[in-house]
Amino acid sequence: MSRAARRALPELVEEGTVVALNHDGDGVIRDSKTVFVAGALEGERVRFQRTARHRQHDEAQLLEVLDASPSRVEPRCAHFGLCGGCALQHLAPSAQLASKQRELAETLERIGKVTPREWLAPIEGPTWGYRRRARLGAKYVAKRGRVLVGFRERRKPYVAALERCEILASPVDALITPLAELLTGLEARQSIPQIEVAVGESVTVLVFRVLEELSSGDRAALLAFEAEHGLRVYVQRGGPDTVQPLQGEPVRLHYSLPAEGLRFEFLPTDFVQINAEVNRALVAHAMTQLQAGPHDRVLDLFCGLGNFTLPLARRAREVVGVEGDAALVERAWHNATLNALHNVSFKAANLFDPAVLAAVMGGPFDRVLLDPPRAGALEILPQLAALAPRRVVYVSCHPGTLARDLGLLCHEHGFQLVAAGVIDMFPHTHHVESIAVLERAR
């Protein structure tokens, strides 16, 4: 049989039992070769067809669920499976949390060789309409004769054809179709590749990335959209410093921590925690776990615009926040002044350069909180350990780098892992956020 004939043969339809979920939320079937089946859940017997072959595993399409998991639910979003924004809407929220807890525990043991003395209860919040920050793609598709607006398709570079989004915060959840219609009618429809979403507590901002000067007609259409939907339209023609309102003065986006009596102002492109309600619970939890008191000097690493620093200043004698983004440091100083906090200071420093960090920290510190990006905090662990803080709270957005860092702190730097738990910051997605608590070994 010729090679062409062999390629033309239909792929074999197979059956198997899912033993776990992988890091992308796909079902894992272990046969002679591991197969990842998108849409299949742990414990299910499924019928599938391989769609891509790799060295270590194959990918497969789910054809039929023969024995369904009791945790399987009907996805709320009509675009589930096409859109890459969510991967787990077909799994009950409680089961999502249990899966993420297992992933965290297994990763800590496998990579860091550590197990906490106590597992903390998950930090939960709303599972729909929670996402207050997002970056939406926009693409004019000539064959469709219109602009598509939304997240990327699952495992593909194309913008998914969405009508609405169930995880975006109001009012943007219902604006996907109106935005697509707006952009389709613009002269610059092919020159707006991105819309950044920022939902504050009193106003919503949409930042349109524009690659060419807008015509007067396009400006008028964008301003009419702004008025119709009660939000503010910004444009970005270049780098972050070019973000500005299409018309009028900039607005003051803000969020609050009512339990702390704090208000935080931020710019439309600033990093803030995605889920407002979960962030409130996370801050309260971190304060409880760090146990900072009126005699303590506290260090907040990767402090951003002061999300943890300012609540700590309500409790501690002194708090120092260090952040690599100078613009966020400026915002942090502004928020400290806004909330009349005078026992806090902020420093801009490259937190991946141990020498720079050692120069700006000015220890000693009694307690440390750190909330690094996905890369973790590997480079500064020796400097952190040299401060000899009594207690450390580590907030993480990546289980693998968290496990690596906790393993080093415990096995090489004299700390003990007291507690750990998951944070449900991104319901229905495969992202696992977590919190860990360490103490110096006696």
C-alpha cells in the first residue's frame, strides 16, 4: 500500500478510561502511549480518536462519553470547547477545586519534596462574571465579512467567534457582539488587533490598540459606543505610555477592600488581581496567615500597586514594598497617600537581580510576603533566607515554580512548610493559584 493510501485511511476509533486531568484540563488515558483527550473527565470511560501524535503523548478528540463522571455538568457557555478562555466548564466547581488541590499536592511532593503540615481550606468566590481584567483579540475576517472579538480558540492562534462571555465581569460580558459590530463598521477595522478590558467599581474602560490614525468617522462611532454603554473608550497607538482617553480627561479606576477601609486606584493597563471577590478573601487570608503585629517590620516583595502592602501597614510597625515595575511603584505611593498611611515605603528594583535586591531591602525583617509572577522567586531565595524572617507567606500563580522554591527554602534554607492551599482566582480554567505559609525551623 502506498504512503498516500495509508494517509487516507480513517483514524482508529478507540476506547479508554481517564485516570487524571493534565495541566491543561484534558483527560489523561494511559495505554501503550499516553493520550490527552480534551473534554474528558477523570473516571470516565470514553470513545476517542487521535488527532495529533507527539513523542511523549498523543492528542485526541472526544467522540462519546460511555460512562460519565458524577461531577460532569452542562457548560454554561455556548462557546465552550471552541474558545480557549475556559477548559473546565463541564466539571462542577467543587470538583474543579478538588482537582486543583490534588495537582498542587502532587506538584509540591514531586518537585519540591515537601508536604504542608496543614491543608488550608480553598479560597473561593463567584464562578461567573468574575473577570475584571482581560485582553481580547480582534480580527477582521474577510470571508465572514466581519470582525471577530474574543479570546483565542483552544490551542489555535485564531480569534474565536464569540457572542458573549460568561466569565467577564459586567458590563463587558454582554458586549462581545456589540464590540464586533462596532469594529466591523469602522474604516480601521483591520488595524485594531486588541481590546484591553479594565472594570473598576464605578467605571469600565476599554483600551483599543490602534495601528493607524483614526478617521473622524471612526472617532465618532467609538464615542457613540462609549455614550451608549456608559463606559470610557481609550486608545493606545504605541507603548503603554500612549494609552489615553479618546476624548476628555482620564478617569480614576478603583477597587476597594471594605474590611480594611482601603481604596486602590489603578490605570487601565495596570496589573490587578483578576477576581475582585477572591482578592478580598485572599488579602484577609494572607493577613491572618502572616500574623504581622504592631512591633513587626514587614517586607512585601513583588508588591505591585500595594494590594498586600497597605493592609499590612494597618497592622505592622513598618512595611517596605519592592516592585520591579516603576510605574506600579508610583501607583503604590499614590495609594498609600490616598489612604493616609505613613508607615509604608516603596522601592523600584529588579527582583531577579540578587545584588540589586540586597541593596534596597535594608533588613532585618520579621515577616515577608511575596507574590511573584509565574517564573517564581528563585534568584532571591538566598537573600530572603538571609533576612531570617520568622514567617513567610508565598502567593503563587504557578504550582511548579512554587514547589521548586518551597523545596529550596525548606531543604537548603532552614524553613518548614506550615500550610498550603489553593486559591480559586480563575474558575473554569486550568490555572492553579495557591498560598503557602513557612516558618523558620527551630
